[in-house]
Amino acid sequence: MSLKKITKIFNSFSHNSQLVTVRELKSGHINDTYLITTTESPNFILQRINELVFKDVPALINNKVIVTEHLKSKLDSNMHDSVTLTFIPTEKGCYYS
């Protein structure tokens, strides 16, 4: 995916960060995953879900958000940000673009 497209997608999410660098992470075989470094902490992971493999991407992402929120509810509030994912919604309120 081009830097221009990654930047456009990254900027569609609700965060107060300025993209500095993009690095593709090569560990996956199905999805494309990128490490986004920004001017401020934290860094972000942006993942392109392969729609040929996962036919219902909105349901997949929704399930990930529900599971993550459930895990956070079971952990001490000082601990959950360091051991669970945090999903950032887009400007439209979705967790995918």
C-alpha cells in the first residue's frame, strides 16, 4: 500500500497524532500490518484485513473490540492499557476505514 493511502487511512481515525514514519511489519501471511510512529506517544498499528479471507470485516472488527473491552473490564484500570489493545474509532465512529 502506498504511503499516501496509508496516511489518508491513518488520518481518518480519531487521534491527535501526526504521522512521522510507516514501517510494514512482515510477520503476517494474510493481512498487511503497519507500525505507525507519531510525534507523540503512543505509536499505532494499522492493519489491512484481507477481505478475500475474512468476508465480514465489520463483524470481525466488532468482535475484536467487544473481546478487548471485556478483557479491560476484568483488569485493574492501571493495568489494562499495558496488556490489551486499544481500538481507535474513525471520525465516523467505526473501528475500521
